[in-house]
Amino acid sequence: MDMDTLEALAQHLVDAHARRDTFETLLSGGQRLTVQQAYAVQDRYVERLRAAYGAEVVGYKIGLTSQVMQRMCGIDRPIHGRILASRVHADGCPLRMADYGRLGLEFEIAVKLARAVERVPASDEEMADYVEAICPAIELVDDRAANYEGLDAASLIADNSWNAGVVLGTWAAPPPDLPARTGRVRIDGLPADQGRVGDALDHPFAPVRWLASELAHMGRKLEAGMIVMTGSIVKTRFPSAPGAWVYEVDGLGAVAVRIAG
């Protein structure tokens, strides 16, 4: 794929979000993108977002780490996208559905890195040496009302894997029994869903190791201080009305967002 095509597809994504267009499959020369091409488009799209918001990349989201999310999207492997500083929100922040094509909430564990990952750790235990802290977190996704029947994974990747921001709870040291902890979602105080932290690739550090390996193949690495969203432990929820969403993980506290129309 030549640079002109990459730039045109990246600009198409910028324009589609501005117009709140329904998500659609990206094509180049009438063909669907390969995964490699999709990440190349993502690079150009993120550069446009960085310029528009004056924001640096402060981390990564990893998507589709749990079987429930992979079944939902018809994909059999994780994907990743970038997080911009301007899209990192504090606990309890207000959000407007009208600011998104379709706002979705994913309920995860965020990992903050203490130092750069110079080589891919061989185990979750080795990965722990790079981790400064974790917290309950909500990823904001904008799927622009995608049709999940026959969803094209490459188009999803190109669209920065749908990341539209993150809401972070309070950072804490990771407990030894982290995968066994239960996360619970409530809407306006009522139970909505729950899952095990380990439902996302067995341990939150496993997706980070996967990401470190993926980035190494691209000639990149995770830097000190970066935030990594490790994947939703339950199915994405799409608010259809104003309300208060709370995500609490056993022994790690809670994080919340307030949704307006």
C-alpha cells in the first residue's frame, strides 16, 4: 500500500468520526486490508489525532483478550491501539453520548509500567518486575454503531481499535491473587454484570507480555510510565440513557463514569 493510500484512509477515518458515520469496512483497491496494512493506517490516523489534540501517546489499549469479547467481534486474537494523553480521564468524570458515534464501556485492569520493557518477558512473573501499579479502569470505545455480523478485524484495528479514552481508578500494588478477583459492574446502583479478572488471558500481565512481543516485531517498545489497558472481563456495554456506571474489583476499589445524553 502506497503512502497516498495510507494517508487517504487515515483522513477518511478522521472525517467519519467527525460526521458520526456508521462504522464500515475499509477497502483499498476494492480489497479488505491485511492486518499489517491496518496497523499502518492506524499509525497515520493516530498521528492526525495527536496533531488535532496536541497530545502524546501515553499508552496502549489491548482489545479482545477474553473469549466473550472475541466471540462478540468474531475475531480469534487480541488487537491493540494507542491511548492519547488528552483522552485519559479521572474517576467520576462526566461523558456525553452525543460526543461519540456510539459510546461503549469496557471494564478492565489498567497496568502502569515502572520502566521500559527492553525485551519481552518470558512469564507473567517476569512481567511483574516491570509493573509499578494497577487499577480498575473503564475503557471508552466508539464503535460507531458497527454491525458485528461479519465484522472486519482489520478495519477495527485501523480505527485505533476503537479506543476513545480511558477512565482510571486509584493505583495500587498488584495482589498475588489478582486473576481470581471478581469485577462487578453496576448501573445506577443496580447489578449489571460481573466477571473474573483472569477472564482476560488468565492474568492481566499476560496481555502486556503479548503487547510487548507485538511491538517488538514492529521495532517498538513499551516505555516507562506508559499505561496499558488489558482487556474487558465482561461484554462491552453501550449506554442508551443517562446514568452512573460503577466498576468495582474485589480489594482494589472502584472507578465510575457519569453518562449524560
